[in-house]
Amino acid sequence: MDTLFTKIINREIPAKIIYEDDQVLAFHDIAPQAPVHFLVIPKKPIRTLNDLTEADKGLAGHILFTAQRLALELGCEEGFRVVMNCNELGGQTVYHIHMHVLGQRQMHWPPG
């Protein structure tokens, strides 16, 4: 699977990386929708949330924990939002699962 995100993981496309370990990569969004807006992606290519398997439970938890830790480090202690889109109707445009983390502004509901 070759996507924009695999190219970022392979350093073929530049990104403002804020965190990396052996399982995930986190980087600032190129079109931020909040003062803090970054993505957390697994290095393992998984197309959609529907493609997660039982074996991916640990990885999914690691993505969420990484998002929480980085949001706090980036000053979002008063609150933040995490978003994962799934398939076309869910708004997914890059078919490599990813978590958006947005903070440092009031979030509204419904999101759109």
C-alpha cells in the first residue's frame, strides 16, 4: 500500500514530525483546523478502521495513548478532540488509518 502517509513514514515527503517510535509517527497537519492540529498514524499500513483486526488492539491503544500524551505536551490540558474518519462517507481521504488531534480552541457539535 503506497499512500501519502507511507511516503511520509519513508521520508519521501517532508513533514513536521513531532514524535516517532517503532509503531507510530505523529506530525503537524498541513492544513490545520485548530491552533494545535496533528496526526498520529501507525507505521503498519492499515487502510481503514474496518480493516483493524484483533491482533491490532495493542497498536490501536498505542495510537490513542500517543495522541493523549502529545496533546497534553502541546498545551491542550483544557481539552482536545480526536477524530478518525472511516471510508468515503466518514470523510476519509487518505486510506491509511490516522487520528486527528485538535486543540486550543472551543470545539463545537455537531462537527459537520
